[in-house]
Amino acid sequence: MNKFFIKLLILFFLTINQSISEENVMILKLKDGDVKIELFEDVAPNHVKRIKELANSGKYDNVVFHRVIDGFMAQTGDVKFGNSNNKDFDLNRAGMGGSDLPDLKEEFNSLPHERGTLSMARSSDPNSANSQFFICFKAAPFLDRQYTVFGKVIEGMENVDKIKRGDENNNGSVTDPDKIISFKSL
């Protein structure tokens, strides 16, 4: 009887842990396929809350990857100037906008910027992250503890690798950029 109870308890906790973790899993749909992302609510709760809020309200849908540097990262998330279906869309200004929500206070943490890491973009002010984020193609340790890591690609990195690269001589600026098809919670 005691072994049965222990096995039942273990099964219960495994089920609970799976459902909790699914709350922090999102699907980023790209032209080449889906990307499954785990969000790190424990180390960046306000950034995760913002990403979920914008994503689940459709704000990231049709937003372009305006800055993509081969061997470094792909940046997106300008919901003001980067949404290709929005009246304010302006590829020349993509990367200069954010959402209508206030900027976020930094939540720098000890998670490394490695392949597949999602981190918030910001200006020189550490407390200026708003809606823009980037996905690392390779490790970028020089960014560690300087930008807020809030998630990681857990499936589909090969689809991120296919995002159209930008002009190396123009800070990764992309002409005719790829875009987010949709970004939603699991």
C-alpha cells in the first residue's frame, strides 16, 4: 500500500509540474515552421508577463525581423513601426518603436546568452526594454548580465536559422524582411 501511495504521489507531481511548465511555453510561427519557446518566469517575471501580454493579444503577429546579423542574432518585436499590417509600418523606423505600455525595469540575471536564448532589446538605458527582443544564433557572452534573458528555444531552432539575414555593412538592417506569422501561448 505504501509503495502504491508513493507512486501515485510521484505521478501527481509530474503531472502538476508538466502543466505549470506549459504555462510558460509559447509557439512562434515563422515561414519555415514553428519554434517552441520556454519562458523563464522565475528570473524575469515582468518581462515574461509583457511578452505573454503582447503575444496573446496578437501584437507580435506580422512584426518583421528588422535587424538580423549572421552569427549573432535576429531582432524583432517593434510592434509600432515593425508590424507589416499596421498603418504605422515603416521599415526605415523599425527598431525605434515599442508598445504603448511603459518601459520595463531591467531584470538582469545569470542565464547566459547562448544559442537559442531570447533576450530583450533596449537602448543604452538598462530600464528601457519594452517589446523588442532578439534570438541568439550563437553564444554572445559579452551580453550576459547586460540584457534581460527571458526565454530559450527548446524546439525549432533550425527554423530560426532560416530567418533572412541583413546587410552586414548596415548593422544587420534587412530589406524585404521575414516576419512573425504568429506568437501565442501553447
